[in-house]
Amino acid sequence: MLVLGGGSNLVIGDAGFPGTVLRIATTGFALDGTVLELAAGEVWSEAVARAVREHGLAGIEFLAGIPGSAGATPVQNVGAYGQEVAQTITEVVAYDRTAGEVVTLSNAECAFSYRHSRFKAESDRYVVLRVRFALADHAGLSTPVRYAEVARHFGVEQDARVPLERAYEAVLGLRAGKGMVLDPADHDTWSAGSFFTNPVLTAAQYESFRTRPGTENAPAYPAPEGCTKTSAAWLIDRAGFGKGYGSGPATLSTKHTLALTNRGSATAEDLLALAREIRDGVREAFGVELVNEPVMVGVKL
């Protein structure tokens, strides 16, 4: 059985899925003070808009415009622009298919890490039913700006706060500028979003990476357990795969090197062939293995 939310973070093989597909379509937006509970089928982008615009609550404002359902957010530990849902999720209510019962998992029990969670690690076990978030009322201000691009947009230092609704609107604008907000008329938006996660390198891997030519100015960010996170987009571009790369029905977006796009008639295999070419090129150039962010169904990268 395939449990499906919005389907925006899936790559399904051309043969389709040979089984039952359960689409989660439950609805529910319940607010108790600053605690928000969302049914798994709630449209995520709409829930973020309501939390910010109608209730003035901060904590998920930089996650504006991300497609998909609320129930998918803890699975992937969805994040963008310096925020991720692990920062605000307090509990996830799920159906445990192994135990045959509904369970409530605390934040710690969700085992969140970078674009990963217990639900992703045990994808055949849990069906997310509801998600609870602890948001905050900062009197019309955002949570601290962590992402350099957003800070530059507002002309502020990182960790400053900005007007909440302006933060929300700014992120929507930034995402649209990268082709990350669906527009049926724009093939740059026909994608599964960022196709590769940013590599997290151990100390030894990072030391080896820095011996490669051209890595002196590679982006580097501290990560847990002494690791270093670098930029997949930077690696892809420096390995020779610039914006718009490709001549077939699947190409890189002309706006963002992390998005692999369908120019109108691409098959899943067309997309995967491009993804493999990029992955292999980055490995050859930098010794770094890129990992796909979308979930693969019936295919492997």
C-alpha cells in the first residue's frame, strides 16, 4: 500500500504503483492559544497562510509556499529558509500499522534530523494522522531570521526579527523567483522541488572534499556531530551543470539548479537519467554523493 498526501515529493516509475494507494484527505485546523493541530490532509501552504495572516502566529512563516499536505511535513522534516518543522512540532499522532493502534509520538520520539525522521525511516509502519505545532505570538514579528538570503532581502543582520507578514510574503517571492511555486504556464515549476539534499559531510569527508580543486569558497555550515553541510546547488553548478542544463524533455530549471523539470513530455526515466548524470558528475568532480530528496516509488536513482 502506498500512502499518498499531496504527491508533490514523489517520483513514481513509468510503470506506476502495483498496489493500493491510500490518499490522505482529512481536514482540520484547530488552534488552542498558540498550539496548532493540523489534520494530515490539510494543504500545508494554506495552513501556513492562515496561521500567519489570520492569527499572527510565528514559527512556520518561512515555510510558506511549500506544496503538499501537513501530514507529510514531519516525514521529511520539511524545511526552508532557516526553518524546519522539527523546531515547532510537539507531537505527531499516527496509526502504527505494526501494532495496529493509534500512537502519539513526542518530538524526541520522531527522531528528526536533516530531511529525515522516524516516519521516513519506517515508511511502511506509520500513517500520520495529525500534527501539533507550538507556535508563538511575537506581537507581529517573525522568528529570528536565520537565512542569509532573507536577511539580505530585508537589509538586516541574521537573527533579527522582521514584520511577520512581510517575512511570509518575502519567502513566497523568493520561492517564485526560483520556480518553486507552481505556475501551469511555466515549465520551470514542473518539478518535485529541490531534487537533491544538501550533503552533510563527516570531518574526514569534508577534509577530503577540501583537497579538490575549486572548493576553497564552497559554502560550509556547521552540522551536528562535528559534521559540515555544504550546498548541493553549488556542487551541481561547479560540476558543469548550470541552470537550464539538458537538451531533452527533462532539464534543470532555468531559475534554480536544484530543480529537475519536465519540459512537457518527460517520462520518469527521462528525469532519472538526468538525475543520475548530475549525481555521477558531482561525484567525479568532488567525491561527494548527492542523495535524492523526493521519495522514489518503483524506481531507484
